[in-house]
Amino acid sequence: MTLKTHLMALDPNNKQATLLAKHCGYARVARNHALSEFKAGLDRDEFLSDMDLRKRFNAVKDERYPWCRELSQNASKNGICNLGDAVKRWISKQNRFPRYKNRSGRSSYQADNGAGTVKVEKKRVNLPKIGWVRMREKLRWRGEIRRCVVSKRAGRWFLSVLVKVVSDSAPRVRSPRGPVRVVGVDVGIKTLAVTSDGVEFENPKALYRYLRKLRRAQRQLSRSVYRSRNWYRKQVRVQQIHYRICCLREDAHHKASTAIVKSADVLGIESLRVAGLLKNRRLAKALSDASLSGFLTMLRYKAEARGVEIIEAPLNFPSSKTCSACGKKKTKLSLSERTYHCEACGAVLDRDLNAAYNLRNLAASLTERENGCGATISPHSRHTSCVSEARRIETATTTDKRTGQLRIDLSRGS
């Protein structure tokens, strides 16, 4: 049994949209009230749990918030429970202290399905206290509905459904005697991804396409009176442009990652430290537009679902500076050099394709090896994690000081 989520767009009428907004406001009010009580308890050296916060809110909600009687009480309950989870993350130092939510932030509320009140039939969903709401598409997964989250983004309503699916089909496993298709993937800014098979996936550059419209919309927003009716309309316009940019980027990432995973048994990818790359002010906007870390995340979870092994190169692996034909490593290679010229063997090929070849060779060298008895050991099984593989490669990777060639000694890394 697995848990899968499907995000769908809703098509509510005016009355239903008003009720959805009220439920989101109810969840926000309950969370902010509980946060005030929690902070007051900390001042008195009293730690209040989410159950205590719920009891205190229920004691005053009819008097202070009479408009919430017609709404579903799951909205306030889940809002306070989410605050309890945020407090737990703050205690474990995973996140900062929770803050208050305002109306201009993300509007959402969670609807439980404990009593089976949430029902999905074809292109409509039955939400508590709201009724049947039309959806833009059908629910993709079949199974038990565990949780539903209604959210508003860029002036549109969305429904995220968590379904408990009974999966009959196991992930695809390669036959031990069959050929292994090893593919190296190099990601970049000019081209989103280049595989060792010679396939290129273009970068949509969605931000640059809509940068002029975005600047105009943000300029109009800044000139409006803060939190006026016109200001809220301009804010929605800015959100719509950002949403369009995000959709174009995610669509290109999904198409490229699905095509790559379907064409390989083993994938060799590079490890990127995006936080360090964003410190370069000349490349920060282009790197953010490409969203390379999100693309690599898609590759990882899609490969895990299909049984494809991922082998990550270490952070300092010189995939672009090393010649894929002879192994000679260059000391310097500027970003403007899009064609790789090897001075040792005379090889001339595309820079990104050369990096994809190096990643493929690295993954192939770790895919099948022989032990002392001559038997083939295939680490294609899922017991070896990517982190341990990367550490083993990093300890086994050396550079010859005399020739400058990259050498991989598997006996050192084992």
C-alpha cells in the first residue's frame, strides 16, 4: 500500500467560492488564536499542547467568532493541529518559531475524511458544509481517501487529495542477464539536460519569456494603495503570471524527466550545490529560472518508482573539464567555451555531451564489477544508497599530478 497525491483544479460557483474562502479564514483565525495562547503560555512557563489549544479555542469561538457556526469544524481542528506540528519542528530545530498568518498569504484548509464525508465521483467532489463542487479532471488514483486540502493560488481553487492505493504492480527490476542501459545526464542553463545518447532537452526559460509582463504588473502593484481593493486585484495579476511561469517550467521538467527515466536502467547524474551557485550574481537569475535542483529531484523519485538506479557523482567531480575519450583533465574551462577541445587526443565535441559521457562512464564503472572468484557483482539492487555511493566514489577518485588525468580506483573506495 502506498500513499499518492493528486492536485486538481476546482470550478466552484460564486456561493461555493465564498464558502471556501470562509473555511480558509476559519482555519487561519483558529491557528492565530492558538498561537497567541501558546505564546502567552510560554511567558507563564507553561507549555500548551495542541489538545489544550483546541479546548481553549472551542470555549470562546461561539462568543468571539459567531460566523463560524455554519462552517465545518475540521477546518479549525486541523489548523491548530498544523500549528502543533510547526511547534514540534521548532523544538527539534528544524524550522523557526511559527508566525501569524495574514489574509494576503496562502489560503488553505484541510478537510479530514474520517467519517467518509469527502466523496469523489467522476469530475466532482463532495466537501463538508459546501456540497458537490465541480473539478476540472477526474481523480487519477483509486483507493481510500485519507485527506483533502483545499487551497487558493493565483485566484484559482485547487484540491489536493491523498489516496491510499493498493499497488499490485511492483517496480520494474532489470534481469541479471540482460544488457544494462547506462545513461549519463548533464544539466545546465543553456540546455536543461543532455543525455549521453545525444538527446537534448531545451530549457523553456519561462521567467525570461514573461519578465516584461511581470515587471509591468509589479510596477502597477507598487503604485496602488496598500491593501485596497485595486491592490488585491493587482496582486492576483502578479500571482497569475508567476503561476504561468511555474506551470511552463514544471511541464518541461516532467516531460524531460519521464523520457530520461524510460530510456535507462542506470542513471549517472551530478550533485549540485545550488545554494553555493546562487551566490554568483550573474548566474543567480538564470539558475533560479532553470530550477535544476527541482529537475534532479524529479529524476530521483521517478527513477525510484520505476526501479532505475541513480548514481550521483561527488560534488568535486570534474565532468566538464575531463576528456571522455582519453581522460585528460583541463585545469581551466570557462563557461563561454561551449565546445570541448582536448589537447592530448584531439577530440572535439560539445561541452555538455562530453560531461554526459563522463557521467555515463562513471555510472558504468560502478554498475557491474567482478569479485576475486570471477563472479559478476551487480550493485543494481536498491540496498546501496546514493549517499554511500557518492562517498565511495569521492574517496576512490584521484588525479595524476604528472599527466593530469582522472583515475578511479575502485579498490580504494570499497
